[in-house]
Amino acid sequence: MAGDESVFLRAKDRSYKGLTEDEQKEWSGPFYFIQAADPQLGLMKAWRIGDCDSGGDEWTEEVQLTKQAVQAINKLQPRPRFLVLCGDLVHAMPGCPFREEQVKDLKEALRGSDPDIPLVFVSGNHDLGNTPTPESVEQFCRDWGDDYFSFWVGGVLCLVLNSQFFFDSSGCPELMEAHEVWLESQLQRAIHTPSRHVLVFQHIPLFLHKPDEEDDYFNLQKGIRERLIQRFKQAGVKAVFSGHYHRNAGGCYDGLDMVVSSAVGCQLGDDSHGVRVVVVTEDDIIHRYHSLDQLTERGMDEDLKKLLV
């Protein structure tokens, strides 16, 4: 997909499907999108054999699961406005064996996506490295598009962030600073520009269950978390969507919904391989996780579909 004109939003603040930003700032009625996370080609075998530090030398299962997700989403009626993949697209870290092959095979699996359903790519720690560098960020941008950007769709402002800068930016402080300047400008924009909702997409969750939980590999550090929560609330952010945990989790804090979705690929808990259906109404963001088997056999839940009428 990357390198083709069909890739959605390769540049920061690009228009949605050929429509101008001003056209997309206007509320046009309820719609929905699909949020997915962590196809992470190569992790399933690596997890089974207890060698997750390797690049993962097999990924047939993840390719099939990704293709199943694409086929199920393609059949949905009405069409979702977009599909966002919230990071860890592949398992092999930058510079590791199998990296190029995994990226190539994921692109091929996604190539079957209906062109009327744009793809949004979010960077994860396995895409950039736990400590990203200018080189690893540049490689992600070549493969998948920009590591952060914003777009409007149907009256909703969407911010795609690089959460790895929040986790460890020691290898690229200048890139982190540029991201911070951009993020502050976007949050100020959200404050001063009318929108129906403001949504954030990032890989690492702010928190897994509650804002005052202890620091963990799967959440952001308390100090950073607390500052982001306050900034997001001030800007009117309604929900933050993430992956990384390979389990469903999250919670609502003072009107901010932290949504943690399990993986298309390897499950680390009891959830099924799946994606999240997110319905955007005039007043609310309603979301529900659907297993890939359920989505394939029955489509999205009927009560969610009724919200679109």
C-alpha cells in the first residue's frame, strides 16, 4: 500500500478523500469507523515459543487474520468512513531480521481493502523501536506515511499521535520537540475551532483501567499521562483509541474515554482476534469490540447499525 496514491493521509493535515478541510468540518450526520490494532506479524509464534525478543520467523497466521479482517470489513454495509490501525503493524523491530518481509506481507494483505475505505496507520513501538531514532522514524514514514498528522471527517477532528515520543524520546529529542509543538498547535486549534468531537489515535494507552494506576510497560508514565489527560480534556478530546495491550481494557475519566482494543494478531489474554466498531453520533461516541468471526458471519451488531439511521 505505501508508496501508492491509495494510501490515506500520507501528509500531515491532508484532506479526506479529496474533500477540502472546510467541507469536512461540517457535521453531516452519524457515521462509523473501524479501529484495529496490533496485527504484529511474527508475534504469535514468538509468543508461543517464549522468544518475543526475536523478530519472529513465521507470520502466516497473522497474515490470514489480517486478510479475514479486511474481507469482513469490505462486506459491511454501510461502509465505514475509515479503518485505523493503531500500531505494531509488524513484530520485528527496525533493523531486525524478517522486518522487510513482514512489512511487505502486511502491505500485500491490506492491498485487498476496499478503496472506498481509507486506511489510517498509527506508529507503534515495534514499528519505531522502543527508543525511536531519526532513522527508524524515517523508515516508518517511507513504509506507511507520516508518524503524526490530523484530519477532519464529518465534523470530527482526528489527531494521530506518535506515542513512542511520550515513552522514550532520548534517541530523537528534536523529533519529539517538533511533535510537541505540533500537538500543542492542534490542541489549541481544537479549542478555538468548532467541532462535533475531537478524537485521538495512538499506540500506547494513557492508562489501562484508571488514571492513577501504577506505571507499567503497557501504559504511559504517570507524570506524562496526567499532563496529557489535562491537555486533552482542556481541548475537548472525547476519546483516545489505542492498542499495545493485546487485550481489551480502558475506562472513562471525567468525560474522557480511554479505549484500549485487543489485537488483530496475538492475544495475550482471553479476548478473540478482532476489531472495534466505533459509531459517531451527534452527541456520543459508542464503540464495541467485535471478534473477526462475528464480523465475518454477522457483520456489525444491529443496535449499532440502527444508530446510523
